[in-house]
Amino acid sequence: MSFKTVERKPLTFAERTYVPQIVNGLMTTFKKMVKPNETLEYPEARPPIPEGYRGVPTLVKDPNGREKCVSCQLCEFVCPPKAIRIKPGEIDPTSDSAHVEKAPEAFDIDMLRCIYCGLCQEVCPEEAIWLQNVFSLSGYTREEMVNDKDKLYELGGTLPDKHFKWDQKKAAEDRGNAAH
Amino acid sequence: MTAPAERRIIFKHIDEEGYSNDIACYQKHGGYEVLKKSVAQKPEELRDEVKKSGIRGRGGAGFPCGLKWSFVDRKSGKPIYLVVNADESEPGTFKDRYIIHQDPHQLIEGTIISCFANDVKQAYIYIRGEFPEGARILEEAIQEARDAGFVGKNICGTDYSCDIFVHRGAGAYICGEETGLIESLEGKRANPRIKPPYFPAVLGLYQCPTIVNNVETLCHVKHILDMGADAFLKIGSPNNTGTRIFCVSGQVQKPGYYEYACGEITMGQLLNDVCGGPLPGRTFKAVIPGGSSAKILRFGEKFTIKNKDGTTKEWAVEDIPLDFDSLAAAGTMGGSGGVIVMDDSVNMVEALANINAFYAHESCGQCTPCREGSLWMKKISTRMVHGEAREEDGELIKNVADQIAGRTICAFGEACSWPTQSFVAKFGDEFKTYKDDKNSKPSDSLELV
Amino acid sequence: MIQPAKPDLVTVFIDGKEIAVPKGTNVIEAARMVGTDVPHYCYHPKLTVAGNCRMCLIELGMPMADRATREPIMDPETGKQKINWIPRPQIGCGTTVVPGMHVKTQSPMVKECREGVMEFLLINHPLDCPICDQAGECKLQEQATGYGRGYSRFIEQKNVKPKRTQLGPRVTLDDERCVLCSRCIRFCQEVAKDDVLGFVDRGSYSTLTCYPGKELTNNYSLNTVDICPVGALTSTDFRFKMRVWFLKQSNSICTESSVGANTVVWSREGVIYRITPRQNDEVNDTWMADSGRILYKEVQSGNRLKPTSDLKTSVAAAGSLLQDGAVAVVGSGRSSVEEQFLTAKLAKQLGATSYIVARHGEEDGLLISKDRNPNTRGALVTGLISDLPATELSDLSADIDAGKVTTILSVGEDLTAAGLSAEQLAKVTLVYLGSHANATSAAAKVIIPTLTVFEKSGSFINQQFRLQKFASTIPGLAGAADDRVVLDQLLADVGGASAGSDLPSVWAELSAQIPAFANTAYANIPATGLLLDSSNWSGLDFPEGESLHFKPAAAEATA
Amino acid sequence: MIDLYLNLPVWVQATIKGLIAIGVLIPVAGACSMAERKVSAWIQGRPGPNRAIVPWVAWIPFVGKALQRLGVFHLMADGAKFVFKEDVVPGHVNKFYYYVAPLVALIPALCTIVVVPFGAYIDATTETLKPLILADVDVGILAVFAIGSLSVYALILAGWASNSKYPFLGGVRASAQLISYELSMTLSVIPVFLWVNAPGGNGTLSLFDVVESQSQAGFLGGMWFIFLMPMCAFIFLVALFAETNRQPFDMPESESDLVGGFHTEYGEFKWSLFFVAEYVHMTIGSGVFVLLFLGGWNPLPWIPLEMVISSMPMWLGALVGVGCFLGKTFFFIFFFMWVRWTLPRFRYDQVMKLGWQKLLPLAIANVIFYALAIAMIELS
């Protein structure tokens, strides 16, 4: 025996006519009708974006304004739809962040390909790529939908940093081995 | 129990009034007589005599000298070299310097005899770079000996010729390691060689068979051949023959060098009776018996030692006879004879920081565990004394040391990890509580080497 | 019990597996033969053993024997001879096998040693993998996955060392990443014979540097980058260009000289990023010259010939030119065997004399020979030429002046460089097949753009008469045609019998017509090349002197 | 004005009245589509359509905004869209019937209005209440049923002409369903007319007379038929839902199983005609229900319209009557929508079962019951 018959309570006459149920249903919907709306009137009203929301991928700078991306191309590698394209480059030796050595020369994310999976953010060893709260992105041409480096930094802005690892590195370089 | 009397063989004349390091004085005290006697014998006989005497190397490892000589590849057709290791850099050791400064001819005589015994035509004295005076004295002494016909062509009128050159070291602890020394002697960085295949007895200096012996060992060779192996065997205990020079330093009343027959004196006798005990108002806390790389002994700890007949005996630190085997049984080593004494005023973390700083500075940087590990240990112990000690640091530093010992090219791996291992093993509580220890002086003012 | 091995073989037991290895093999190589990887940094099979990384520590044991009687001591439990394990770990690279040796490469002690060494190597390593070009082919990364701790116990300040040191014109050094394995130093001493590298400072502060006043300028400097197990030595050319995991590897042959160094070409999406040597112990070991590594730049050079009309039209135009007038064919020592064969066929069909131009340069006795044509021997074997070529085409020059030649087909050769004057070129009708523009292409009536060696497949015959194949590494320039196709179509156009231009067809013909290639098919040429019978040409006086794995016939005879 | 109108020939008057009726009905149908969206939105807690706005209306303070929020301009946008959308005709359809079907749907729907009175006024000359109706014919309800049920042909035609399986199924369902419920519906109004045509009166099927009989003096006379004959009203209502293809009876187009039912292949203006027809149906059906059971233009039970408007000018009285009627009708239209967004759609077999096995026996029993009851009253 692989099944069990469930005893059901026999329906009363009123129940069998369904009329009380229908009336009940009508009451319910009427109550709903007079209640305030539950929907959000986008775009005038915007939803609160929860923490950790995976919106449009962006590039961020550290609080000193240094671009965090070092073009390690791990995001390019991990990106499932191959939306990311990076051309690595060397940082100008006269620059303040010359000690970082490497930065992207070009960084494109094709938003027509992007699936907002967040793997790029997860894989980024420099915490440079973040899926932030921009959730609606539109354009008239395919080209417009490819975010280049400038656009990505404009979208990303500056995020607080906990580590300042490159600053520490530079400080250590300045201090030399004498300290220990 | 009072200490037995000093038995000076090598330092017999060293402290005598008017004893100088010129050849005339040396000959007046019977110098070069053994050489004259030896060159008349067959080299094999000399080698057998030395082997029979059981003399163990005084450089630190305590390897039997006769055995070492027997390893030398005499069939290769290549010249055999003898190198005198006068690169005395083990902290706490200063015996070789005294021999060189006070009695260089004793060394030269021992060297030439050894050269003759091993058919060596060319010997080098590799002297520590920080001993410029010693080098000068040696140069002069060799010149005197050469002029007297004891060194150079046709020694003592025979057709045997052997010359000695003094080579000043490049100033590194690792130059005292025999293969490092050989590399340095060849004019390279003193990076120890891998063994196999570079055993000095086969592929040593200039890829030729090479004997590397300590200063004190070679001096003993002279005395062995002088008194005969049988007489030498009677000094000291079996397998630990001859006398040893103990260089006592640290917090005792009378530090200095003392020569005793091996195993004749215990640690307690040496420190309390010979050296006058601890400084007023202090008690002994620990002692390192054989140079800074030897494992430390903590006063108050007990050692259960197995006798040969199967019975056991119990030793306190004070009861340990100062010979190679007894110290090894107590978990440390006779090493180079540098006895470093610490009393209760010493904080062990700070002492270890000092030792670690030395070894980190001296690591040659060739192989990974010692190169990275020694500096890491230094960084940990330095951080501790600079006020950032953590409770787990003791365990960490010991674990780092465990990762070094036994995995390096040369013995430096052990040398730098044994102090840490033993300090933490025996004074682990001090490492745990260092941060809260009232007696500690965690500040930058603590000067490390 | 040890099986009686062949005299030159030694039986050893690695992790219990018995294997007979040649005498003198070290434990790492022996383990490799049983398929066990012993991790290492400083050891390199082509360099002397330094034994300083301590990563290859293994446990070593010998069968126990009674000291006095030499009787083996048996273990009653297993019935086998007891093994006397050495309590301290030994290095695998510096330990050569002896009969009956037992090795443990996977024991807990070995694992602990490796983990310890890994931790030590990483504490002062900057861990800047995101910006390090070695990432992806870094031995530290590889071994860290197996033996890394996963977290750091090191809370102190890491050592600071010089970054971005220019060791030479082509090599950039990041000292912080260096694990002081000394491979580069040994390479410079032992292979390049240019002892310029060394360590300064002591202990953990040891730093790799050039000797004062010296630079790493030798033509083999980039091999130090190849053998550097970490990201310390980087190629200035390749630095920060592309991550290696994106790159496709294709086997190729260096065209710099007749040595024919085996190479790997690394490309991504039709762009070549670097060329590295490929191991071939008979030709180039694991080395190649720096000058051969920049040859890929010709693919994107500005003077590439671009198609102006479709192939059919150009071939028809060329064909009609070649059919009237007295024709001479100038083939090339840079063309592949297949192309040279087709060129010879075409010349035969046209009744033309065929030439190739010799190119000579300075040889370095290592991997660059005097003959700078990668395939002079190919021209001899395929019958394109019958004698050694000259650097100047004086016969052809005389024929032009005498009016005996009115049309010249040049397969990628610049005739002005081969001694013909501009006036002489103006006198004749020129058909030029080639990938790059030059004075000859400028004077040519018909130009058919073809591919560079990186864009096509084929084979070369090097100075040892070793037939070596190369594969196309990137798609060809749009519109440019494979030389083979062009030659084949030209042949068909001038009335010859075309047997197809694809490699199997050409090779079917080659193996049928050329005795040296009998029973050879392109697909069957081994990756390390196929040594051909060179006795037919032993009388020729080839220009090459001695190099890494090559001795000229004369020297061999005297030796 | 009224004189002028009354002096016009009868056919001109009829035409004018007809145009006015159509002019009201079609916008009402449009408004229904709007209302449907709004009602569904409110029930579902949404604001519903609220974006479209004509610029110059937007400039009116408050009102413009309010109208926009109400979504009234979507109606215009929708209409414009239907008119201007590309007229796509699938290749596989039977063109003639395909084009005819929407017309067949709309024409009967609009025709029924002819016999439906939508108000009443006091004729100044006779001082009696006269209906506002296009054609005050005696067949009344019969005409409504007769013409109204013609619309099923539109569905069948559309389903057939589309030459595609879903529309075909939709058409088949429509025909079966309409026949099933037509019976109950017709039976359900018999008691009403039995009551109205009490013995002694002259027989009538006029809807005006039905309303009149709900505005008599006395308790029973002023009582609306919904109170007098609730079962009739119930059966009529259920059948009405089925007849107008409103949920839960929208079998012909049930989009969950038939994609779009009979109009799957229809688009743009032609589709909108079906739409309008459905809403017109609904409007007229509601109107008939109001007339039959809710006292027509009488404002409240026991308060006849005559009583309210006797002192008013004729035109005002007429307006009040129309207002009462429209108000009730609109409520009913709202009721239709309310039900739509409350009840789920029946399964087709349930629809058939309900129609034949439940509603029809009930309707027959109902007729018998009221026939007997009325006979008893008459006899007593």
C-alpha cells in the first residue's frame, strides 16, 4: 500500500452550493479593494536596495582616489558569459601609485552579456569590482551598453577600504628593512 | 665536593709569566720536538696513533678526528688539503683565539704534523675575519717557523715539504661550517655545500680531498703524538678522551677559560667551585654548555640517564659531567665548550631574542628553512620584547624552529633552531606570561646584537 | 630482494613501486618515471644541482644488512628485507639512486617538510599574484595548493626588496618574489657562459642582482625568465601584457637559424603574446635565444602585404606572366619543406632554373648557427637546389644582363638583398609571393600576399637533417593565402598537375617522390623531429660550426 | 427644442435616439475596459493605469492630476492604438468570415438596446409615465433574448474562420455554453412575466411593463422582483454571466488552456470590436437585470420614480430616471468585474455540468414553484 485514503469531511448543503464561499470571496476582494495599494510606483518611488544587492558591476576607487583594479583579469576569466574585457597596462612610474605597478588600460563590461551573477566581485582579489545598487541600465545602441573604464568608475565611485594594503606596502617600502 | 685540579695540556704555558708567542720561547718549552720526532715516522703510523687516541673534534660536532682522516680519498691522485678552522664564531667561545694569540706555534706544529700524517702539501689556516691581530700573529709565527725550517720546503731536513697560508675569513658565522669555509676559501660566498656529493674528504677545496680541523683539535694532535695514544686515552673518560677547554662566560664570579680532562668535572663544580658561583645575591637560572647553539639547561631540572648496564641514575644540572656523551645524554651537546651562564636576573625571552637576532643575521640565505625561519624567529622574539608579545608566540616560535631543524643543507639549521626549541621547551611559562611579566623590559632600548 | 638489473640500470623502490632507472638518475627524475611528482624549485634537469630550496625533501632508506656478515636482516612480519630509514629527510634532487634504495615521497614527514618549506617561502613573498605575470604558471601557486597552510601565521613586516630592477634590456626583476633558487645564476654560469648574476646580502635579505657594472645582456637572458619558478624574473616584453591562462599554446619552430629550436607560441584570439622554448633534448634542451622570441612581431608589422584582388585573379595574372618569357624561380630557405617542394615542381613545370638565397650571420655556438635560413636542407632534400646556395645570386644577375631571363618568380625573397640591382629588377617581369613589402615587392608586377610562419603549418629540416614540423598558431591575415595554396594554384594555372595543396596530399607526393621521405607522413613526424638520412649531402661543406647538440660533419669525422 | 424634436418624423426621431444610444453605449463599453483594469488593480492592491495624460488637461490644477491618476486617458490611448495599429491578417484564415465575425458580434449587441427602456418620463399631455425607449414594442424581453443570442454566431464564425485549433475550440465551447445557459435564463424570467401578466391584464412581454409592475402601490406592488423572486434573479444572474462570457464562465477565450480562445488570431481594431461587443453585452445584460429584478429606474423599493419626479420639469424627471437606471446598471457592471477578479474560472466540464445538471433543473423547479404560487394567489 503506497497510498492512504484521507477521510474528508462531507460538505454541507450550503458548502455544496458554493454560494457562501463565493460571497466570502467577494467580501475578501472588496476588502482588498478599499485597502491602500501595495505596489511601488517606479520610477518616482524607488525600492530600498538591500545590502549586498547585485546590481550593475562597477569599478571602485579607494578612499585615496587610487583605482583599485590591478587588471589581474580574474574577473575576465571567471565571467560566465564572457562580458568582461580587460587590456592590462603598466602604471606610469611617476604616478603616486607607481608601486602598484599594474592597472587596466581598458576595461569593458558588456552589459548586454552580463548576467549579474556577481562572480567577478567574488573573485576580485583587490575588491575593485562591485555589483552596486544600480539596477536599471538602458541604452539605445549596443555600443552604449558596453560600459568602458570611465563609465565603470563613474558608476562605482569610491568605497571605504579596510585594508589599505597598497598604502601599507608603500609605507613598508619607504621604511625599508630597518624597522625589524 | 670540591673540584679536581685543572689539567692543562694545551694551555699549559699560556698563562705563565714571560711566555710569549715567539718561536724561541716555544722551542724553549719543548716546541717542535714532536714534529721532529714525527717526520721520522711513517704517516700511516701517525694516523693510526691519532685514530687510536679517540680524540674527538673540538669544533662543536665532536666527530672523531681519526675517523675523519680515514675518510680522505687518497687514491684520487688529487692533492690533499688540510684546512685549519680558526673561524671561531660561536658565541660564548674564545679558546682558539687564546691559542692563536698566546701560542701560535703550538697550532703550527700540530698542523704540520697533521699535514705530514695525511700527506698534505698545502695547509690553510682559515682565521676569522674579526681576528686581525690573530692573523698577524699567525703570519709572523709561520714566517718564524718557515725560517726555522719547520714549515715550507724540506721540513726538518727531510724531503717533506708543506706550506701553511693564513686566510682571513670574510666575516660570517657560516664560514665556520666546513663546506662553507671551503667555499669561502675558494673565494666565493660562504654557502655550505650539499652533502652528498660534496663531502670534503672527497670533494673539498678545489674539488680535492680536504681535511678541515679545529685549532684545538690540531693542537691535541701534537700532544697525542707526544705522549702516545695510550697515555692520551687515560685522560678523561672512555670515548671522551683528552682535555677540553671550557670558556665560561656570563653571570658567574670568575668567568674565563679552564682546561679539564673530559668528564672529570661536573657542571656544578665548574660553576660553583671553579668559577666562584653566582654573583652576590643571585642564583643560577640556566646554562648553555657548548656555545650558543647548544640546547639550554635549566637549573632545577632532572635528567634520568640510562647506564650501560641497564640501571638508571638521576642527574641534576650540577651533576652532569662535562664530556660529549654525558651532555648529549642530557639533551644538549658539548659543542665548542663555550659555557654561557645565566642567573635569575635574566629574562629568557630577552635572552632568546638576543640569540635569535644573532642567528638571523648570520644565516647565509642559501636554503629556505634556515633563511626564512631564522629571520622569522628573530622577528617574533623581537616583537615580543618590543611589547607586542602574544600568548601563542612561544608555541609559534618553537614550531618554526621545528620546521628548520634537520631540513637544511648544513648544521646551521640545528644551530639556530635548538636554542629556540630548548628555551621554549624549558621556559615555556615565561614565554606565555612575558607580556604581563613585571620583570620584563619590553622596550626599544633593549639592545640586540 | 633486488632483481638483477641491467648493468646501466639501477633498481629502486619509490613509494613501494619498483623501477629500474639509469645509473646517475636522481630521485626526482626516478620518481617522475613512476609518475610521482616531487615538488621542487631550485632543481632543473638541465642545470647542476643546488639543493637549496629544500622542497624536494624525501625519506630515504636502504635495506638493512648485518654489519659483520653482510647478511640481509629480514622482517619476520612481511618476509621482506627490513628497511633502514634515515631519520632526517634528504633532498631528492641531490640524491642519486643506488641499488635497492627505498624512497618515500608521500609520508607524513615528507608532507610536513613540504608544508614547512612552503610556509617559509611564502612569509616574505609579497603575494601579489594579481599583478604578477607568473600567476598561472607559478610553482609557488601550484605547490601552495598542495602544501599551503591556507592562512598565515606571519604577522610581522615582510622584507622589503627592490622591485622593478632592470637586470638587462629584456629582463625585469622583482626581488621580493624571488625564492633564491639560483636557477638563473646557474643558467648564466653553465649554459649562457655569461656569469653576471649573483646574490648580495645575507639570510632572508639576500637579493639577486647583477655583478657591479654588469648587465644581463646576453642573447639567452630570457631563458632565466622561463626557468624562474616564481614571478621574480619577468620578460620586459611580455610584462603585464596578458595572463598566461588565456593564452593558447601551439608548437612551432624557431626560424632564426638552421638550429631549428623547438618553440611554443602563446597566443590569444589571433594575437601572439610570446614565444618560449619547447623541450627537445636533441636540439635545444629547454633553451632558445632571445632574438628568436621577438620574431612574432612580424605578424603585425606595418609592412605586411595586404590583398588587393582575390586570389584567383592574382594567380591568373601571375600565371600568364610566368608562361611567357624565360623564367627563373627564386625559392627561399625560409619556406617550409612543402613549399619548397611545390616551388621546385613549379620551376620544373616552367622549365626554369631555381635558386635560393643563403643568409649568413654570426654563430654563437649555442643555439644560433651561421646559416640563418631555417630550411636550407629542405631545399636540398626536395630538389629545389642541388648545391649549397650562395648569398648573392650572381648567376641570375648574369642571366638577366644577358637577357636569358625575362621573368622572375620570387617566393618571399628580396632580390635586391641578394645582389640584384634595381636596374636589373626593372628589366625583368617580377612576380612576388610574400608576406611583407620590400624592394622586390615594390618592383613586382604581380604581388600575391602570403602568410608568415606563425599563420601556417609545415615542416623544416634543421642543420642536423632533422625534420621538424610546426603548426599554425593564429589565423592568417584576412585575404592573404597560404603559400602552399598559392604555389599549387600557380602550378595548376601554368598547366602542371596539382595533387592538392593540403598537407596530407603534399606529403603523399613527397613520400612518393623524395627518397628521404619514404614512408613518412606529416602526421607521423614526432614532436621532437625525425632525423633524416643525410648521406647524400655529406659531401657538401655546410657553413655551420659546432652548436649545442650539433657537430659539423668534418668535426664529427675527426672526433 | 422638445417640440421641434417631437415634430420630426418618427424615423428621424428613432435615428437620433439610436445614435444617442450608440453614442452612450460605445463609450460606456470603452469605459468598462478602463474600469475593468482599475477594479482589477484595486482588488490586487495596485494603482492601475495612471500614466497617460493629455498635455492641456495636465495643466488643469488638481483635476488634471486626478484624471490622470484615474487613468481615463488610457481609454483614449487604447482607442487610438486600436485604430492605428497595423492590420495584420494571418495567411491561413478564411478572410470573409474572419472579417465578418467582429461585425456579427457587435451588431446584435448594439441592436438589443432598441427594446431596452433606459428611463421614463411623465408625458405632459397624458400625465402618465412613458418609457424612454427606442422601440416600445411588446415583445421586449423576447427580442432581447432573440437578438442577444445571435452574438454566439460571431464567436463561432471567428473560431471557424481563424482556421486554427484554439479559436476553433473556443468557438465550439461558445456555442455549447450559450445553448446550455440560454435555457435556464429564459426559464428564469418566466415567473416574472407570470407575475406581471396576472390574469386579467393584457399579455405583455414589455420590459417597461415589468418595471411598472414593480412600482405599484402596496407592499407587494412596490417590492422589487429580486426580493419577490430571489431564485429567479439568481438563476438569471448566473446565466447572464455565462451568456456574456464573463468569468468564471469565459470558456470561449480561456487564455490558460486556449491561448486566447476564439479571438486568438485577431488583433487591432477587429479584436477591439469583440471587446466592445462583450462590454455592450454586459451593459445591456446588466440593464435587463436591473429592469427585471431591481426596479428599473425606480430609485428605491416602494418609492416609485413617479412619486419623485412628479413635481419636476419633464426633462429633469427623465434625467433622474435615466440616472437611477444607469446607476444600478453601472453597479452591476462593477459587480461583473468584482466577480471576475474574485472567482476562478470553471473547468469546461464543470460549466456544462452546472448548466445542465444544476441550473436547468433548478430553473424548471423554480418555474413550477412560482407558477403554482401565483396560481394559488390568483385563486385565493
